[in-house]
Amino acid sequence: MKITPTFLAMALCILTATVNAQTSTPEGYTKASITLADGTVQSGYIKDNIKKSASVTFIDASGNNKKVYEGADINGVKKDAENFICINGDFFKTLSTGKLNFLQKSSNASGKVSYNGAEPIFSSGTEGKIGDYFIYADKKLKLLTKKTVASFIDTDLIGCAEAIEKAKAANGDIAKMQGAIETYNSYSIK
């Protein structure tokens, strides 16, 4: 039996296409990992529905299993250089970590329905709106606003004069508080 060069070329093309299909990112998805509620980490691909519906669609690395995870179902998501943690069903972008975690709200899960069997349960989500800044420490979430920033500086940054100075220099610009929080976190490690 004689194998023709055309047949070999076709076989090689089919094999290459199969290998590429298994290693390429599905359309509309990005490479990511999720941390489930039990603490296990799964790598794969996600479709980001964080702002729209406080959820992500996850496909495992093999491309076989597809599942939608609500913010209440997981502890966090890591995609590209961004980390998100989930608190009370909402996703928060992690801006700085340490003793004080500086977060920015990325979803709104309030009023979202989940089911316990046939019984609907409505999520209260978290306070604030998408884009607001928060401090998360000791399993407590605190909204930072122009009205609450002075109290935050006086109570949470106590003992670190350099962090207090940076926070006061921010003049109420909450986004600039990240520098003060990073200074406090590096101080609290020493």
C-alpha cells in the first residue's frame, strides 16, 4: 500500500488543528483561576460578567466543563494581573493587600436571586456602588467616603505616622489612599 504525499499532508494538518484547538483560549474568554468556597483553586478560562451580573462563566483547562459561578459561590478570581475577592456575593478588585486590604467594588449583587432548593433567597449584597473604595480587615468591610476618611485615618492607621501623613496629604481623594494603606501594611509587617 502506497501512502501519497497529499494524504500525509492532510493528516498532518488535521493533527495540527486538533492540537491548536485544545490549547487555544475559547473566544470571549481569558485565562484565569478561581478559588472555590472550599479553598481549592481551579485554572482555566473565564468570561467576565462581574459588572453585569456579579458572576463569571468558567471553563476548565481541558475545555470540557463549563459552569457559571456567582460571587456567593466562590472566594475569588485571578485574571491577568487583576485579583478579585468575593464578599457577600459581590466582587471586589484587590488594589492592596496586607493587614488592611484596599478594595474597589466591581459588582452589585443586591437583589440577586439564588435558590435553596425551590426556595428563593434574595442577596443583600454589600453597601456602596460599583467603583466605591473599601477597607477589608478582620473579616469586616468598611466603605471609605469623604465623610468616613477622617475616622479611618484616626482609628485604623494609628501607630504609623508616615501612613497618617500620606492619608492626610490625599485631601479626601479616596483613590490616593492606596499609598497610605501600602505604607501602613509595610509598617505593620516590621
